[in-house]
Amino acid sequence: MPASATKPLRVAVLADSDTRWKWGALTANRVAPREIRLDGYLLRGRATPTARQLGEVGVRADSLREVTGVEFLRAMREEPCDVLVLALVGGGVQAMLHGLKRVWEDRPRRPVVVTGYVGVVYEKLADGLLLRHGADLVLANSRQDADRFRAVYEGVGADASSVTEVALPFLGGAPYTGEHEPRTVVFAAQPSVPESRGDRAYLLNRLVQHARRHPEREVLLKLRSKPGEHTTHIEELPYQKLAQRLDLPANFRLVYGHMGEVLDRTDLLVTVSSTAALESLHRRIPTVVLTDLGVREALGNHHFVGSGCLASWDQLDAGHRPEPDAEWVARQGVVADGSYATAFDAARARIAELLGRPGGLPPLTPYYTPVTAPGYLPGILARHHLGPDGTPLPGAPAAEKEPGPVRQVVRRAARGAYRHGVQRVAPVIRRMGEL
């Protein structure tokens, strides 16, 4: 066996939020064909995770630093890796693909590039997929997604061979064996679903009412982030703020932390459309996707049509318990049948084959080019300070080895001001505009 085959693979992950860092880092560990050294890069922006959020994710990296897009591209030129996982929003993936194509154009060998989605894909299917086209592997978290992804690529005449079926990388935990003492009901909140104050207040009130109806139960509101923190989506109306106005019963609590640890004591998981529902179904925990606000694309709960999990608070309060449809669950990559360990075999084999290709890999070839999307692509690249050919634009942020203490304080203050504007000022302005 050659010495290179026994060395740890150098794997880099570029992420733009706490949830995408979790997905990217766990995916890197799942799909690598052998032991890895993990180098993490956090894309500087409104959702750059805090130290607390990173700690809650619980994924350790051998190195971790914050970068701009241009700084990252420079690092990929100067610090080569074997596999790169792009855990970004679609536009970020597209910009990095074009930038990487440029910085690697004179290299005899380049890394294998992997991307995908953090969870359920229920909106902007074609847009998001075509922005991810060009990576060597576009991971689909279920059989259903793999079929949909290939259909989109083939439908526009793009190469669909990159689509690789896997599963969500953060599934796991012991299967549910029966009720805990006390019986525990958990509502998994989402930052942006539902969006309006009225809808969020309604859900919170129903959860509190459930706690009052069942004082023998423990009722938990599982939150993604603390006030001032941002995750993948902007949260203008945190449930914490709404809860401050209520007289909460003793058996009702707000909780943070790792979702898997919360599920360890959950007897009923309730949500609007959170990926937590799939984690819960994987462990065979009774799971409900709420219909109180309708079954609508804007909420994402339309994805669960056919699951057997749709129900309302009135039904739950009356004692209804859902029975998930086994065929639907199997198509969602939940693999509650025990085959989860093999769900990443195809991806590992594909990466090993690409790494072993004599002569290296061909240049990255995204579907979007200045020819196929001349009115769309330049704007996406410009947002990341890149020109139409993937070259950094004049005036792009320069690299800095380690920001000084003054710069760090200013940066934290700027982020805090932005988040305050989103969560405090913007809702007030919006309400004033409705007068």
C-alpha cells in the first residue's frame, strides 16, 4: 500500500452558519474513505456562528478560522487539501466553484469538491440545485431527493452524475423504547417558520396551554439560538421575547443544546417543519407535524404530506398519536430500519475513485457560466467580490492572519448592531408601515 494511502486525508469544510458547519463537518467524517484531518473555515457574514453555537454543535476540528470568500480562495491555493466540503447557501457554493476553478487552473491535481443540503429541500429546488452544479458530488439526503435532483439536472441538459444518495449525517441515538417519567413533549422551534408575530404567538400559546392541561408532563420549547445569535435563517421574532410576556406554568421550560440530547428524553416531538422531525422519526419517537396554520409550501410542512405525521394541537390535546407511514419514511433517508451505517458507502466509494484517478480531475464545470446565465451569474459572483471569470475584484478584502483585539471588538459590535436591527428595529418599522 502506498504511504499516501495510510496518511489521514486533509479535508476542508467551508460553512456560513452553525447548522451548515454541523452538516459539513459531520458529512466530512461520514463520506471520507479513511481517517481525516479536518480544517474548518467559517465564512464571515451575518450568520457566522458564535463560540457558544460552535460548542453546542459538538464537532471538533483540527483547525478553525473565520475568513472572507477571497481569503478562503487564497487559502485553497496555498494550503491544498484532498477533499473540500462546501456547506453554504446556493449562491455561496456557486461563487466558490467559479473562484476555485480559477485558483486551481494551473494545478495538476485538485481536491474533490462536495456539497449538498442541510436538511429537507422544500423550496427553490431548481434554483438551489443549479447553483450547486459543478461540484464533484452533490449529496442528496434521501432517495426522493436523489430522484428529484437528477430530474432537474437532466431537464436542463446538465450532467447529473454528481448526484449521490446519502442520508442526513446527524441522525443517530438510541431508538425510542417507551415513555419517560415524566412524559416529555418537545416543540422544535424554527427561526423563520412561521414568520409572522401572530402565528408564532399562536404556536407558543398552544404549547403553554398544553402544559397547563397536563401538569404531570414536562413541556419543552427547544430553541435554536439565543437572542443576538443568528443561525441559517434570520429570526426577527425570537420565541424567548414572546415568552417574556406570558405567565408560564412550572412544567414549561425553554431549552437549548444538542438536539440529540433533547430527543433522548422526548416522548412526543412537535414541529411545523423542522428537520428535527426526521431525527425523531429515525429514532422511532412519536412525531407530529402541525397543520394548525395550514399545510402550505411557505411553511414547509407540505413536504410531510403522506407521512402520517400531520396533525393539529386540538387532535394532540384529544389524545391523538401519529403512526408514520413506513414507505414514506424509507424514501426520506430516515433509515430507521438499521441500515444507516451503509448509507454513506456510495459517497465514500465515489470519493475514493476520484482521489485515485491517474492524472487528477478535470477543471470544475458549473452549469452557470457567462454564456448560459449572463444576467444572473455576474451578480452572484460580485456579492462575493469575484469577477465574471472567478478572479477577485479590485478592492476585495485583503487576507489577515489574525485580527487584532481592536478589530475583533469592532467586528463583534458590528454583528451585534446588525442582529439588533433585524430583531428589534426591523419589526417596529414594519409595523409602522402597516398603520
